[in-house]
Amino acid sequence: MNHDGSLILHYRFYAQEHKLASININAYMEGEVKLISKWIKVCSLLFFFFFCHTSNFHFIFSANSCFHWYTTQMGIKGLTKLLSDNAPKSMKENKFESYFGRKIAVDASMSIYQFLIVVGRSGTEMLTNEAGEVTSHLQGMLSRTIRLLEAGMKPVYVFDGKPPDLKKQELAKRYSKRAEATEDLSEALESANKEDIEKFSKRTVKVTKKHNEDCKTLLRLMGVPVVEAPSEAEAQCAALCKAGKVYAVASEDMDSLTFGAPKFLRHLMDPSSKKIPVMEFEIAKILEGLNLTMDQFIDLCILSGCDYCESIRGIGGQTALKLIREHGSIENILENINKERYTIPDNWPYQEARQLFKEPMVLTDEKELDIKWTAPDEEGLITFLVNENGFNSDRVTKSIEKIKAAKNKSSQGRLESFFKPTANPSVPIKRKETQPNNAKETNKKAKGAGGRKKK
């Protein structure tokens, strides 16, 4: 599938723009809308597929639902609901446009996965260039980054490095599940089972080294800074935020909060974030709302379930919070827990997991963190996108113009920065001299005389 002029990548965007957002294909497939009668479901589905066919759409599953599945398999399990129930003041909804002028650290691998989900898996084929190489990630990264720039934001994309040894075990499990899902997907395609195609398609997507390198090249040509983390991207994003390099971290993986990111944004990179509010979390308010220290919050996340080790079966977020409040640490919990009711994993590496959250491997040297936004390399973008990856020349030219215009806009800065008073020590502050009461009386008499001199 080439990048011709008729190709529209994000069907959900288009549907919303044409007031078709109410047609939730995923909801119909899964039977979630139980109150709607069958004939309305059928009519809506027929209309949707007819619309998709006439508009060069071939997607048969919801990108949002696929991405939801992925994010529920990673990060801290159930943390959003736990915070909503126990620390609601720690989270707030903001409009996408409200982050104008903000520097945002973006978890690149999470975003690339989402792009592959949105424009890649449709039960048919991925977007490719003439050489047959996948380019869905490039189209997604280009359009999404332009959108951030047009909103006046300054994104910093952070890429994963070598995963910690503890996480390699989790990645091995995912690889095994992906292999099984690939076989199941083949059977689903043969039987044309839409529900199974949706379920297994989202499990077969993998972000490769080439996907990452392609996106790094694209971003650098766009003049957008790239940071290559030595290990976990979420940890590096959090470190940038703690150092004041960026305003917040944008991801769907709640691990960033466990790494101590002061501010964390969900849904900023969502396919429909123009309609879905951005959810902002503050770690200080989380700790205050939960009445925990940062060390206790880390233990809470490990108990709830993280990427580094198994959790204790039967202990979810709410139970974990209760136990941490009662005992203060995992060590104390293990001493007092009912071992007949809860089975502790053998050789449970919770201490190693805790250490990874508290002291992750991150870049801190200013020379290594070369965070600068520059003008786009126009010739380089045309060569890379058009000549090497088969993008439409006119579309790339328009994209370059959008990047240039957006960067001029973002250079204006946030409005409040223009009105924030600052003291200049080199300029003495002039104070209005106070006059004694008798001097004021003299002035009044002079004004009463008309201010004329006697001749």
C-alpha cells in the first residue's frame, strides 16, 4: 500500500471531523452497547463499512481498543483507577491546546507502537515503500509530531536503550505470546472472523530496531530533539522532568510516575486526543492523596504489578494500598501476611525492582543531553521520505511548510511568560517620594491661586 493522495491514515480522526464519532465499531463488535437494539447495530455497521469502503478505509478494528490492550499489559497495573478512587485531586483533565509552549518528553517506543497499531494492522497489509519495507511508523510519527508542533508544543522524543535484566524475562513472555498470536491470526484471517482478527492482530505488532532508527532519522531531519536512553525510556523521561528540562512526561505507561516524574500526561499522543482530554497527574499530589512517601509508593506499584517482577497473586491495587498503609514496606508485609491466603513468588526480586525504580540508569551529562529544536532539513526530508520511502512529494512539501510555520509559532512562548515580573539588579528601583503633610497643604494653596505668578 503506497502513500498515494487518496490514502487517509486515521479513520477515527476523519469520522470525528464528519460527526461520525458516535459510530464505535469496537463497541459493536464486542457487544458493549447492550441497550441499542440489534437492527440499529446492523444498520450502523453497514453504514460504517460502506463509508470505509468508499473512503479507502480498510480498518476493521478500533485503534483505541488495541492500544488499550497494550497499555494494560505494561506499566503499573490498575494504577489509574487506584488514583481515581483514592487520590482524585492528583489528576485533572486539560485540553490538548493548553500545553502551548510546553516542553514535553515523549516515550518514543510507546508512540511508535501506537502508530503501527493505528495504520498498520487491518487484517490486510501494512503501509510499505516500493522495497516492501514498512513505513507506517514514519507516517504516524510525521503527522503526530506536526500536530504537536502546530499546537505550540516542543516535544523531546526519548528512545529505549538496553532493557534491565529483570525486564528481559517479561519481554521473553511477550515474545512467546506474540508467536502464538501470529498463528491464531492466520487462522482468523482464513475464517474471516472479525473479532478474532482484532484480538490477535493487536498482539502481533512489534517495534523493531529499524522502526526506532527510522524514526530517529525522521525526527532529526524535522529539527526535533532525540534522546537515546541508556536503558528505560520512561526512566529517562522522568529524569528530564525532575531536572526541569521538560514540563511533563507523555506516555501511556504509568511507570513514569514510579520513576518519580513530577508531571505525567496520558492521552497526549492518543489518536483522538483532540476530542479526548489530556489527563495530567502530579506525583506530589499523588503522595499527598495516598498519604504515602515516595518509597512506599514504589512498593505499592511493585505489589500492584510492574514490568520487573511478578506480583503476589490475589493482591490488587486496593489491597496493596491497604497493606502498605498498615505495614509501611514490602518487608514488613511479608513478615505479617497470611501466607496460606497469599502465595509469595519463589525468589521474588522485589528488592531489585525497587532499586531499578529508585536509581535507574539515565543520562545526566549536559553534553549527552543535547536538547535543541532546530529548523527542518528540507532537502534531507525530501530525500528520506520521498526518494527512500515512497511518500507523496506534494504531501511532504506541505508537511515541511507546516513544520516551519509551527516552529515560528512555538517560538513565541507561553503568554504568562510575557507578564511575569522579573527584577533587574542593574537597574535601580525608583520609588515615589512621600511628601510631608505641610508640603501637601502648600501645594493645594498654590493650585488654588491658579498657579500664576504675580507681576
